[in-house]
Amino acid sequence: MASKQVAGPTSRRYSEEEKAAAVRMVRTLRAELGTSRGTVKRVADQLGYGAESVRTWVKQADIDDGQAPGVSTGESERLKVLEQENRELRRTNEILRRAASFFAAELDRPSKR
């Protein structure tokens, strides 16, 4: 008896065009069938993509289009940029704090003349 091998997760990166096409296909199929049940799996199988990947893309597209609540892609990118800027500012402030402390200590030492 042959054993069935289960494929592990892959690290394939999909282009934005591939993601958008999959989302359009799911939405079209949902409109044609009048239901959302099973549409993601059918499209994912047809394209050879992971069902969870397609489900995530559809969910994010619904958020981005204002059809579902959540954080939009643009807002998420904005938050990432602000968080990075915040980290850089914290590091800069720490460096300046240490420098100020160092120079203050140097000024407090008696000078040797």
C-alpha cells in the first residue's frame, strides 16, 4: 500500500497581479453562484495556490475596498513606516542622552593646568 505524502508549506511569493487575479476570480465565482461557500478553495485548486493564501488575499481586498472592517494595506504600510521612524528616534535620543551625560561629566572634572 502506497503512503500519501503531504506537501509542506512553500515559501512562494505571488505577484500583486496574481493575487488580484485570484481575488477577481473568487468574487466572480461568488457572484455567479450566489454564495461564498467553497469559492476560495475552488479558485485556489484551479490556480494551484494555497487556499489559506487566497482566503487571506480576498479578506484583505474586502478590507481595502471598504467591504469589511479592518486595517487597510495602506494604513498598515503607514504604521510600519511610523514604527520604524519611532525606533530610529528612540535610538537617536539614547545616543544623545549618553553623549550629554558624558560631556556633563567632563565639564564637572577639575581641569589640570
